[in-house]
Amino acid sequence: MLLVKADNDQNKTDCVDSRRSITTSHAMSLFSQPVIGVSLDKLLNEISLKHDWSEFSQNRSGIASVILLGYEMGCVTEKEINRSLGRYGENWRNILFLSRKVKKLIGQKVNDTISRYADDSWYISNEFKIQNTDNHHVSLTVESGSSFGESVEGFYIILQSAPYYSAFSTASINDQELSRVVYSCLQFISLGAWAITTNELGENWYSSIDEESESYFDLKSKYPNLSLESLAEIELNDESGFFTMYCGYENAADLVDRFNFLEKYEEKYNQFGELLELNDVRQRVIRWRRESRFDQYANRWVRFIRKAIVFWKNDVRSKKNNEIKMLSESQEEEDNIDDGYGLTNEINEAQIEPFDDVPWYMSHVIGFGLDWEESLVESTYQYMNDSGESPKGRMLLNSETAPLIAKTLNKIAVSKGLIRLAEYIEIYGV
């Protein structure tokens, strides 16, 4: 190894120069500021103040509506609102900051409520809870009408969720009466959650599915003794056939798969019977307990059914109270009823309107364990993905709609929480 001896004096000089360089560098970066003749802090504060005033002055009614919605949902107290207003309501910037805070808390409140109604099963694995929380997460933002090129008083509440399929095995429950009760509860809760069941998906979203079913069974009635393969060949050889002309089928194997699907789809929900009303569900649960039907009353699903009954009762009570209030405040009851503002139309919740091609309820599909459901849901979400569409919804928020939106968001959260609880029961049997 070749060693070169350095000059000690030179080393000392280099070290001193190095320390001097480092010291100078630190001094410049930590303690020295460029002098440009204007205080940067003052300039930034002025820019921020102008930006905040512009936001406040252009959205006064919307900001007030956001705070009112936060108050209705319990995100902000009356004391906090009064503190931000000040003695004479002159603290406009505090009001703006409070509205920004409330915008974040509204979405957090919804998702916390979902978790609260489902996470009482503490012995469920945390890993599954986290995964399930993501599946049911509701993305909620507040945007001005100008974001959509509209001039409106107030803001829009934007709802968005990732597409998700809740697949239950309701059809596999051995007890037919219990299966019907669970099915009825899930159907009702799906309305509150702004979700869509698989039968609604087939009937409303796929406008041609009923026509397909009718065409298939007409073809089958003409040739009752032929196999599906032979029926497919006949249809493909007919240039005016429904499946070739309107559905674009060119391959016999694909058409046979579709025939199989339509055969199963025709059965739909016959095995569940008619939907049960709230009193019917309650009476059945009471009878199971009184008659000591432990196979039914001690079943894992009864826990979900009892929570669904409570939710159901609260919803009915809320609607009745709203009807009474509307009638008592109206001086022209008959005119209001005729015009759709009385008992004939339950104005108890805010309506969620779509502003893209796909309505928000399409983000959550609920199935009941029938053979054809998975294929239908998979093709639906695949179509949405291929076309770049995303389920979204919006509600116009102003001083009049704020209380209704608060009720609607709470109902959505409770409903999705109950569906999430049902998934825990489905998987863990808790």
C-alpha cells in the first residue's frame, strides 16, 4: 500500500478553512435573509386575506348552509358557531375557517356512523374490519355550483364510492321463513343505503333484459324439444333474430351461456315470496321467542333482524312525524295533498341526483345467493370500468335543504352500517 504523508500545517489550514466555510454556510442559511424591501410575512398574509375574503364574499349562503348542516349532524355546537360569529357577527374569517372544518367533519361523521353500527362485534379480526371499512367508505365533498358551470345559491354535497358487491347467501338459509325475513330486511335497508339489489339491477339498469327473456322463451316455446345448443344455432341463422340483430351475438357458445343465464334469471326471487312489511317481521320474531323456536330465534341472523326492525321503526316514525308537521303548518291541506306536498308524497329526505352517466346507488349492489347474480354484477361493473364511468351523486345544499340532507346522510350511514354487520354475520357467523 502506498502512503502519502501530508503536511500537518496544510492539514490544519484546510480544517480551519473547512470549519470556517461550514460556519459561514450555516450562518447564511439560518440567520441571513435577502433584503428585497418588502416583508414576506406581511405580503403572504395580505394574499391569504384577499383569497379568503374572495371565497367568503362569493359563497356567503353556501358557507352558512355548510355550518347549518354541520350543526344538524352534530359536527359543530351552537357555542362554537356563536364564538366564530363574535358579538356583532363581524368575524367573517372565523366563520370561513369554521365552514372549512365542518366540510371535513361531515364526511368523517358519516363513515364513523357506519363503523359504529357494525363494529360492535369486537371479536372480528381487525384485518377484516379494515378491509370492510374501505369497501363501505363514502367519499363526501362539498363543491360550489360554479364547479359545474351552474349559478346556484348554496353548495353541492358530492357523494362517491368505489363499486362494491355485497353477496349474501340468503337463498341457502334452510329455514324458508327465516330466509324470507332476512331477504325482506335486506331489501328495505338497501333503500336507505342508496344501494341497488340484483333484481332492480336487472330490471332497471339493463333495459333489454326483459326483452331478451321474452325472446328466449318465445323461441323455446316454438322448439320445446330442442337443446340450448340447437336453439342458439337457429337464432344465429336468423338474420332478423333478436339476439343477432339487437344484441350482436355471433358465437353459439356465448349465446348458450346467455340462454342459461336467462333461464336462471326467470326464477328471480320466487323462492322468497312476497316482501314482508315491518309488522309481519316483528310478529314472526316475537312468535319465535314465545314458542321457543330456538332454531329460528337463536339463529345468528336474528341479531341483524332485530337491529333492522329498530331502524325500520325509527324510519316509519320519522316519516309520520314529518307528515303531521307538514299538515299542521299547511293552511291548505287539500291543495297540498293534491299537489303532491302532503301524505301522498313523503318529503322527508333529500334526493340524490346523478350528475354523471351512472347514478350513485350503482356503486353498491346487494345480492342474495342466486346463481345468475354474480354474472350480472360482474358484467355491469366491467362495462362501467371499460367506459370509464364512475357512480356519483349530488345534493343541493342550502338553508332549506340542510335539515333534510342531515337526515338523509344519517340514514345512509346507519343503513350501510347494518349491511356491513350483515356481512360480518355472513362470514363469521357472529
